[in-house]
Amino acid sequence: MLPVHPLISRLTTCLIAAGLALTALAQPLAAEERPAKELFGAKRLPAKMATASYGSYAKGCIAGAVAIPTDGPAWQAMRLSRNRRWGHPQMIALLEEFSQDAQKLGWPGLLLGDISQPRGGPMLSGHASHQVGLDADIWFTPMPDRRLSAQERDELPFTSMLDKSKFLTVDSRRWTSTHARLVMKAASYPQVERVFVNPAIKRKLCDTWQGDRSLLGKVRPIYGHDEHFHIRIKCPEGAAGCKPQAKVAAGDGCDASLDWWFTKEPWAKPKPKKDAKPVKPWYLTLANLPKACSAVLAGPSPASEQEVTYQGNGGTSTALAFSSGGGESAGRTIESVIAADTALPAIVPIPIPRPFQ
Ligand SMILES: [Zn+2]
């Protein structure tokens, strides 16, 4: 037997040790202990089961969700790569109805933000809510009169309705009475329980809204929500597993509860406590969610995204969508989607740039 050079011997030991360490790292956590956002965030398609929202808006999931088509007569879905066009069919139907009603108000059409993941649940980024398919974000940017490419939908920056040079003030150069009517239209649907907007926008509505003031109570002030607003519908009729929210208080909400937002308190940095122990990062696990969510996670997938895309109101999804056909991991690359986009028919004529008159 040849003597082994001591260096090689050491190196081998190192490699074995490194290998062991890697194996230890690769030991997967049991599903129950992993962050639920990783489990739900990895699902590309919904659970093919009877439609049901389980749990609450910020701690739940949804079975049998459907996708809103990427494009409709009066909407375009944004940020397609996030794969959050999924919701309860009642939410998708409402969005389609709302998009048409918006056009009647003179709004060109809706740019749709996040609804939910295919099976709902916590998300790897962004929202705490949007977990049960009953929340949806709508941009304050009107839909352009041409079809946006997949890349534009991922990259188009948000536009704030606030004048950032002032404290909590709506920018009157951007905010219009049509914006106001759009938000109040959203609040007018009986199934809509809450519409979340920035406190400055709520204040603006309180100061200017001439229509039915009783609907103002549904419009709730919240952090952010200055470039989009958020519609929340109530638990569907007979949905036993869906945990409803408390009813909004009576009145228009243009009161002390709104004034509070204009004090320093909501914006003050939390004071670090003396001798406070570092807080362990906390995340939702399957054990924190309703039991049914484990079944939703394990439920079978439909054969294709198309099979579970809502067919209500003339919407279409084409190669623009980040198709999930062919299994959980078969998401297409951004490059291929962008490449495919050039072959798409425009649903509206693309305007030729012309000088201002
Ligand atoms: Zn939202």
C-alpha cells in the first residue's frame, strides 16, 4: 500500500468534514416546522378541490382558487412573475365587474396587483394578509391604452398619490375626482367589507366626497397604500372554515380615529427597550394555520393553469402569463416569456407617438 501524503490525508479529512457539514445543512426540516411561506410560495398551481377559504385574512389558505386572466376588456394584471393572480371565484368575479364599472366612471381600466398565491397562505415577500383569496390590490395608476408587455408589467414603477415633500398630504397634481370615485365605487359593493387606503387619501375623501357618506366607513386608513388600494370582501356565504373580521364601526370614520394618523404616534420609531433580548425571527408554520391548510398544500394540481383560469367576462391569458403547465417547477424563464410576447396580438392599437398639440 502506498503511503498517503500527509497533506492529502488532511485534505481528505477536511473534505469529509465539509461533506458531513453539508449533509447536516441539507437535512430538511419537517414540513410542519418549515416557514409556511416557503411551502405555499413554492406552489405554482392551486389545489384542485372544492373552493373554500380557510382561516383568516392574515392566517389561512384557499382550496380551489381560480386565476383571473392576465388581460380582460377592462383590466391588465401586473407583476405576473409573482404568480399572485389567484383568488376565490367571488373575488375574481367582483374584479371583473369592478373593471367594467370603473370604465363607466371614466377610468380607463384596472391595473391589478396581488390577489393571492395559488393556494393562498403566507407569502415570501410583501403582505401579511391576502392569504385566503379574498383580498386584492388595485393600482392608482390607470390602465394605459395599450397592452403592456410581461417585462413592463414586472418593471413599471408604482406612482404614489402623496406629495412626499409634505407630511401625509395627497398630491393634487396626481389625485383626481375619478380616483375618488373609483375608491368609493369599490366600497359600494355589498360584498366589500373594507377598502384600505393611505390615511392622507382617507382624509381627502372625508374632505371632498359628496356622495353617500355612509360608504366612507368602509374606507380604512392604513400604512402604505398610497400607490394602490386594497379591496377586502367578506367570507362567502356558508363558508364554514372562513374566519370573518369584525364589522367596521358605524359612521364615516372621519373622526378621532383618523386624526390619530396625523399625530406623531403612528410614525414614531419604536424605542429599543433596555436589556431587551434579541427577538428570534418568527414565522407562521403549518401548525399555526387551520388544519385544512395542510390538506390544501398536499392537494392535487390541475393539469394546467388554463383549466383553472376564470372564464367570466371575456378575459384572455396567453403566452404572457408565466405558465405553470407541466408540474410544480416548470415555470418559464422571464426571457422566454418576453421573447414570446413579441408574437402576441395587441388587444388595443398601440398609439403612435406624436407631438403635443
Ligand atoms: Zn393589499
